[in-house]
Amino acid sequence: MNRESAKILLTETFDAPFDEGKFNYFSRNLLNDIDTDKSFPFISGNYIRHSFKNHISKYRRLGSYMDDQGETIDILVVKLKNEWALERSRTMLRNFTADYLEKRGKKDAALVAYYTENQEDWRFSYIRMDYKQELTGTGKIKVRKEITPARRYSFLVGVNEPNHTAQSQLLDILEDDKSNPSLTKIEAAFSVDSVSKQFYMDYRDLFERIHKELDSIAIADSKIAHEFEAKSIDTANFAKKLLGQIVFLYFLQKKGWLGVQKDEKGNFKNWGTGPKNFLHRLFKKEFNDYSNFFNDVLEPLFYEALASEHDNDYYSPLDCKIPFLNGGLFEPLKDYNWQETDIRIDNHIMADVFAIFDQYNFTVREDEPLEKEVAIDPEMLGKVFENLLPENLRKGKGAYYTPRTIVHYMCQESLINYLDAECKPVPQDDIETLIREGDIILEIETAIHEEGKKYKSVLMDSIKDNAKSLDDALANIKVCDPAIGSGAFPVG
């Protein structure tokens, strides 16, 4: 498929409500060689396991694929009963697919479209199984029967979701109709690292443009120059804070916390109902008119609406609810006099800021070891901040952002050592298993309980016998991070 045709197919598939026919056509072109003879019609009702019945309406297989290494992947469509499950039931979706793959002959992976009755937004996921092997008493290797961790990588796509990332990362595979992709190559298309790198490059370019613009403004306007000099304001720090403020607002609008409107009776709707493209609409003058966007709209939004309390959170200049945030991010840098200095950043630069950020999917759900959203999450801001610092300043301040995998590992090690010291009757090996594999143990125990089958419990006796002391120790734990920066370790 030529590149232009591939782009059109991606747009028609991901910029639209879920359509099984389109998804099927896209999948066949992505993988080139799907065995559609292995498709089956929708499964629903009593044929869905009890533990998933409350969430899954129906599912079917469109086909199966095997790469050159003999690894198999099934292509599935899964209809969910609840719209909120697309965002909030990530573990359940992963467990359902992992259970399917394990029961269907221990398949290696799945490409899945999850959708609901309202098909406008849907989730495109890649789930990869991690089967563990063990040596039997006879010396043969067999796959362990227990449910093992599955890793899921997801794009949220559809009418209301920016999916530039999904389209750009899948383009090369879709274009190549000469060779069949390996599972490794498919997994790479769901890489969060690729998104991080591109986002940083775009972010740095915007930072440099705003920094240069602020330098020009300060040179041209003696009043602004005097204010910056009197308050020891560095234009680079001003540019960094401005971009940080704007990105933070992207997370807020993703939650629906900006621009909350009134209902038909004149009462304000609940938090979470604000438009998910509030900033775009604000720039397009849908809430109020302006001459210069930064000077006339953003500064009042930052330093009046977000930094001050208002009755019922109502902000009259925009005729909507805006939340009060008291963390300092929306206070003027070094208390500069924003009301009497006209910092008129070119509207074209602000347009480019929104045009670039609007391409990315922002998520307030941070990644977990087994669950990765291919989107911009709060962790990425720490990486951006670290990389924007000059190397000498970074070393001097010790400003290094710790990757989440390291945070996760160190938190687990800390908990293991703490519980080992506090709960002596419990063997350290059991504590290690509890901390490292507790989520998997919980999933198995829950399935046993819900299905009422007489499976053998996998939770260790020492944990059951000392549950109260373990629970008390965790309830009373104290965490100290002397070099606290972003708060990654305490949150972890």
C-alpha cells in the first residue's frame, strides 16, 4: 500500500466511530496475512465467564495471525456494557483478554478493539502474554497453569480523541505490504518512548520560540524590560513556566474541569462535564473576544480564575466554572505585575502551541508496569523539565527525573524490607511474592471467589495467618523522601 493510501486508511479507521468492517479491513492490511478461517461469530450471554459478565456484552474473533517466529496473535472486537469502562476498567479489560488467550491454546498476543454502545470513542490495544515455564519432576518443561501477567499497550481513538500518535506509529507497518510484521515490530508501534521523544522535540521547539519572542518583547518595551529586571525574571524561566501552565491545563480539560456550563434550568453541571477541547474553543473566541490571547485571556485565566477562589467557582468573564488551584503554578512568576504590563506574545505562536499539543492524547492515568497508555501522562512533564535544563545546572541541582520502572522497583524493595522487619513470623520469600505478584494473586483469588469453583487458593498460608499484622504495618508506614522533587517516590 502506498503511503498516501495508508494515511487515508488510518484516518478513516481512527478518526471515526468504531466500525467493525473498517477495523477488519485495517487489520488485514496491517498484518497482510490473517487467517480469517479462524474467525468466529459473537459470543455473549452465558458463554462469557461469570467474572466478566458485568463488563463484557459480547466479543468475537476476526481472525488469527502467525509471524515468522511462530508467535500467534488473535484479532478481536469486544463490546463493553459500560461507556466508562474504556477509561476506568483497564485491569478488567486486560484480564479478560489474557484469560481468553490462555484458554484458547496459550496464544501469544491479541490486537483488540474495545467499544461501547456509543461508538464515537474506542480503544485499540495490543496485549502480550508472558507465560512462565517451570521444570517438572521428570525434567520436562511445561507452561505454568496459573494466570500469568499480561502487558497491555493502548491507544484511545475515535471522534473526540486526538490520534495523530496512533496513526504516525502504525504508518510504516501498514505501508509495508511486502513482509509480514513480527510481534516485536507490532509492539514497537505501541511504544510510549517514541511518543515521549517526539513530544519533547516539539515542546523544546515551542519553548525556544516563546523564549525568543519574550526576549524581543523585552527589548522593544522598556516597561516590560524594567519589570523583568526589577523582579529578576529570566525570560527562559518565564517561557518554561508558561508552557508548563498550558500543558497542565491540557490535563485539566481532559478531566472536563474547565469551562463547565449551566444546564437548561440555569444550574451549573458537575465537574467533569466541561468540553475536552476547552483551550481550542477559548482560542477560537467561543467564550470571549480578545486582541492578544496571552495578554487578554491566558493571564486573567491563570492569575484570576485559577489562582483565586470564586463563589461556586463561577468565573464571570468566561461565564463558566473554573476550578481554584492553590499549588502556586498559577501565581505570577516572582509576582510580576501582569495587570499593568502588556506582554503581547504573537497570536501565531500561541496558535502553533495549540496546534501541536492538540495532536497528542493527554491522559491523567499514569502508567502501571502491566498497563501503558500511549499518550502524554504527568510523568512525561518531569522528563521534559529535566531535559530542558542545561547539563551544568542539572548536575548542580541534582535535577534528574527517575523513570517509573526504577521508582516501582525501589518502592517494592522498600516495602519488602519494611514488612520483613515489622512482621517476623512471615517468611521473607512470601513477603516478596506478596509485593511483587500481589495484583496477580488478587485476580486469581477474585476469579475463584466469583466463579465458586474449587480451585486451590494461591495466597500463602503465612500471609493469611498474619493478615492483621501486615495490614496494620502498611497502615502505619511512614515514608520520607529527603530530596523530594516531583513527588514520584511518595506517590509510588
